[in-house]
Amino acid sequence: MLKTELLEIIANGENSGVEFKRDDVRPETLAKEIVAMANLRGGMVLLGVEDDGTISGIQRDDLETWVMDTVFGRYVHPMLLPFYEVLTFEDGGRVAVVSISMGISKPYVLRHNGREDIYVRVGSTSRLATREQQARVFEG
């Protein structure tokens, strides 16, 4: 992805396929967004971007390993492999782009605290799926 493309995505704000998160997000919170997007049409999570679109940047040195091993490895089920890239700006700020394709093994669930919860994307938020929404996810 080009930096100009990333800046345009950020300028357009969060929507059904774009979520902004700081890189200190809790793993289950990030997994919830990923599961919801995989259950819809896919999308991307931009790590190092505040909710208002301000680029705060990546602070963690081990972010890629944490995303892949902890978030995707422990919390997202069944297994889903994202496309991960980091873009660096002239001021040294970095943003990680985690791209999730529409899942082919729906429904995807967040495994946490002994539970498996199905989330769906509704506009720019991720919500626990209702019974009707779960039925649609199973169909899709």
C-alpha cells in the first residue's frame, strides 16, 4: 500500500471495513474487530491511528509477532491469516496495516474467558451477533 492510499483511508474515517486502533490495544479487543470483519466482507485495522484519525504511531517493537501469534493465534478461531505491512512516514511515525479478507470458514469467533463469541460489523462498530445475524453469518 502506498502512503498516499493510507492517508486517504484515514481521512475517510472508520467504516464497515476500516478500524483505527492504538498499538497498545488489548488482544481480545483487536481480535473482536478482526472476527467481525472476517464475518462480514473483510477489511483492515490500522494500528497506530487514534479514533479521530490522528497518527500516533507504533510504539511496540514486537508488534507483528504479537498480532500474529497472540491475537490471531490465541483469540481468533478458526485460523485466519492476515496480510501485515508497516508504512513509515517522513517524521519516523509508523502505522501497521492488518488486512483481513472475507473469511471462508465462517463464522469466526473470539475465544476469550472460556467462551466463543461471534461478532459482526455494523457500520463502524463491532457488535456481538444476534441470533438472526448469526444465522446470516452461517449462510454466508
